[in-house]
Amino acid sequence: MTPPILAVRNLRKSYSVSVGAFAAASHHATAVENVSFDLERGETLGIVGESGCGKTTLARMLMRLIEPDSGEIDYRGENFLAAKGSNLRTLRRGIQMVFQDPAGSLDPRMPVAAIVGEPLAIHEPQLSRTEARARIIETLAAVGMEADALTRYPHEFSGGQKQRVGIARALILRPEIVIGDEPVSALDVSVGAQILELLAKLQRDLNLTYILISHSLPVVAQLATRVAVMRKGSFVEIGPATEVLTNPIDPYAKSLLAAVPEIPA
Ligand SMILES: Nc1ncnc2c1ncn2[C@@H]1O[C@H](COP(=O)(O)OP(=O)(O)OP(=O)(O)O)[C@@H](O)[C@H]1O
Ligand SMILES: [Mg+2]
């Protein structure tokens, strides 16, 4: 058996929350508690749960954008939370994120070439301008965008096109794992469906492993091979998508499913 690409154990994160008008007192509110899972190469783990249950906090810990209070993350068999310096940079580029709000996550002052090329400029500065440009064009093509987008600015694009640019930016470093944090919830349903189809195609073409986060069970159902149901910071159920989406055991997972009229096959 091949080892999991990512092994997460007992992750926990609390935020200090100010109490009272003068914020003299504070207490800790737990956003993520005791989350453990293995991510297998090539799978899509869907994480579903209502607003505020801790999905983004978990994603940000997996990216090491925020540090957990406790717990462990092994990535490629290495202790990701202890990684430093160039080793950390190498590991970090293997996990990239696609964000919810394509408008807000793209710098409005930068043309698409700079937005998509920025991670390359940071991580592969040895590339010549011609080589970098070729990588940018190739990555834009992979997300269905023409080279004439290079000199244009985010406001010139529709929401779906902006999200394609966001996906290109996530893919330019050729990551192994892509975390989509509500990647289609800011989009119209039909545009969102096209983006989900694109993500599925990219996964096949580029051998990607996905974590797909959404408050929407039908969105998760479209791509996930395994589903985790999150509530108040913890996974209440995790299992094969076919089982969790048709016959969940946990009462909260049952209630989520019951609230969806029909899951598209
Ligand atoms: N920087 C922060 N400081 C304090 N509390 C925070 C911070 N970020 C998140 N929280 C709190 O932690 C909890 C989990 O938030 P998180 O954003 O991870 O949830 P979420 O599942 O991503 O929600 P949504 O579906 O709305 O995106 C919430 O109660 C939130 O208010
Ligand atoms: Mg969130």
C-alpha cells in the first residue's frame, strides 16, 4: 500500500476572542478540534459543513498559513509543521489553494500575466522571461484561457474567468495537492458547474489530489471520492462518498443530507 500523501493528526486551533465593550477580557474559542485524516494520492476529499464550522481554518493550517495549537501534519512522509527554510519552501509549493472569491483574491492592479506568473517569479527565479512566459501561457491554456488574457486586468473578466485565472495561479508551480475553499460558491450555478468540470479534467490530466471544501453537499457530491462532514470544528463522519452521501451514520450528517432535495448523480 502506498503511504498517504498527507497524514493529519489531531489538529486543533483556537482563536482568542475579545469579550465586552472595552475588550479587556478575552477567552479562547475553538475553531478546529481533533481533526485527523489521511489523504490518498489522486483522491478528492470533500469537506462539507455549515458556515463557521472551521473549514477555512483547517485549510489554512494545511497550507501552513496559520500554525495549529497542536497536532501533526505529515506531507510526503515529512513532518510539515517542523519543516524550515528551503525544505519548507519546497514542501509548501506542493500544496496550493483556490479561493472562494475570485475577484477579491486577484490583485486588481496586476495584469493576468503577473498574477499567474508571480508564484513562478518567487519560486523559480532562474527561469528566463521567455521560459516563464511559456509556462504562464501553457497554464492559462490548461484552464481554458487564451494568451490574449496576459495583458488584461481582473475587472475585464467574468466571475468564471476570474476563477480560471485563480486556478492557473494555483497550478503554475505544478502542485500535487490543490485545496479548493468554496471555489464555486461565489459563482452562478451553471458557471460553478463548468469550474467543477474543469477541476475534474485538471485532476485527470495533472494527477492532482484534491481537498474540496464547501458548505454545499451537491457541490461536494460532484467531485468527492471521500467525504468528511464537519461540525463545530470536528469531523463527525468521514467515509467513501457513496456511503456518506447516501447512507450517513451520524445524525448531523443525516440532517444535512435530508435538507438537500436531490443529489445529482
Ligand atoms: N482570525 C480569526 N480570529 C478569531 N476568530 C476567527 C478567526 N477566523 C475564524 N474565526 C472563527 O473561527 C470559527 C471557524 O471559522 P472558519 O472561517 O474556519 O469557518 P468556515 O467553516 O470556513 O466558515 P465559512 O463557511 O463561513 O467560510 C468561526 O467561529 C469564526 O468566527
Ligand atoms: Mg470559510
